[in-house]
Amino acid sequence: MGSGTDSGSFVVVADGLRLHYRDYPGPAGKAPLLCLHGLTRNSRDFTDFAERHSPEWRVLAADFRGRGLSDYDPLPARYTPVTYAADVLHFLNALEIDRAVFIGTSLGGLVTMAIAAIAPQRIAASILNDVGPELTAGGLERIRSFVGKDVRFATWDEAAEAIAANNRRLPQGYSHDDWLEMAHRVCREDKGEIVFDYDMAIALPFETHGPVPKVDLWPLFKALGQKPLLVVRGEQSDLLSADALEKMHEAAPGMKSVTVPGVGHAPTLDEPEALEAIDALLGSLDA
């Protein structure tokens, strides 16, 4: 199994911020797997995924700016998918990587679609985890209800309970120990308290007092569909609906998909159904 670096691996991007990443060893002769996390998450989400696929593949898991060990942005207005996409391209250039297999969970998938539109040659294939060009209002509202709120917990058990509530206690089979493990992935200790491991200011770009402009993400998704593509959906996801997934198949006829039972937003990618689909995609690339 590979062993990623918890600290010490950084890239300085165009505006001077340091972005942290974990690098799991693999062969130089094929495109690495590049893991991009969700809005309030960080590279620790991909620890099990990386250890499963390294050293057969080199696996890179990056912290977006404002998350994990990456620098916080002094200008919160830059916390947008366009900025994150530019950061990812800078990251690939710094590591002299021409192409990668993108694995994007939620926000990470939106960033992947943005890169498909502006630099499609950098994408060898992609996996979108519970995200697409059409997102449900209910799921977006649930995320807005907790993101950017500087809640502090006295114990890890309290943090685990709050995270379970934020996720509608899905996956269904999760025990308290499972939620506790998730808490250790998404939180950190700060002066004796448990806090979420991201800059609360990431929520500021979502705040608006006027109409929100409608952005058509379908052209970005169709660009992504020109390459090998797998979409993983949680059966009980409140962000990516079954209807949206059907429309995605129509827009990208070559796309593969899998729905993970008993899971909401978003699958952890270690479920048997997800693993089988991911192995099939990677196996087709490795052939």
C-alpha cells in the first residue's frame, strides 16, 4: 500500500497561497489519479481510496485553498470553482503532469467540469461523485444551512453527532464509531475545542441579496463526456437526482454510472458497488 504525506508537500499557486497535497506513489508511465474533495472537506477524505489504488496508480489528493493544510485566502471572494480550477491547473503544471484521471466529489466534480471546458487535454478520464450539471435546490439549501457556521464542540462525540445530523444520518448503516471516524476527517482540534477544518469564509461567495445568475453547466458536462466518464450517485442523494442522472446519460451516451444503495450525498467510494465500477473504469484505461 502507498503512504501519502500528511504534511510538507505544498505547491505555491499564482497569487502566492500554498496549497497542500498528499502524494501516494505509483508508476510514472500512466496518468495519476487526482482526487478533489467537496466544499467543506479536505484531502483526508481520500486516504482509504488512495491506499487502495497505490502503488498500482500514483494518487494525488489536494486540499483546495481554505481547507485542511492549505492556506486560507485573505480575499474570500476568490473562493469559487473558477479559482479552484486555476489552482488545479497550476498544481499539475508545478508537478509536471500533462494529464490526470480526475476524481471529483461534489465541488471537486464541478471543478473537474470547469477544467473540461478550459483545458480538456489535461483530463484522461474522470469520476464524478454525486454531482452533475443539474443540482437540486433542497440539497443546496441543506448545505447552505451549515456551511460557514463556526460551530465548536467540546468533544469528538459531539462533533460526530453534529456531522450525522448535517448528513441526514446517511449512510443508513453508519454507527456512532463511523460518524466519529468522519469527524476526525473533517474536523481538527483548536485550543481545546473541536472545529471544522476549513475557513468559514468559504461561505461568503454564496451570500447574495439579489437574484442569483443562472449558470448553464451542461456545456461543461458535455465537454467532460468526450472522455471516459463514470458517475457515482448515492441512492438517497438530495443533490443529484435520479432524473438528472438520466439526463446526463442522454447528454453523454458513453458515460457509465452506478447508484450506491442506502447512501446520500456523497458516497465514500469504498462501497462495493462504487469499487466495482471504479475498478472497471480504471481497468479499461490500464488495458
